[in-house]
Amino acid sequence: MDWTLILLGVVAIAGVGFGIWRAVRRRQASKSANPNDIYPLW
């Protein structure tokens, strides 16, 4: 097993997941008037 490929795969999956999560949060924040929903910590 090449640890470099494993690490790149984990980073890629995490990056894609985080991008989708940010897009979903931004879509929810645009519907909501609550400013706390625009920049959530998690």
C-alpha cells in the first residue's frame, strides 16, 4: 500500500465533502435571515 495515494485520496474526499457542505450551508443561509447561519463554525 502506498501511503501517498491513501493520503491524497483522503484529502480529495474530504475536500469534496467540505465543498458540498459549504454549498449546502450557503444555500440554507440565503433562505434564512439569521446571520449566525451565514458563517457557521461546523
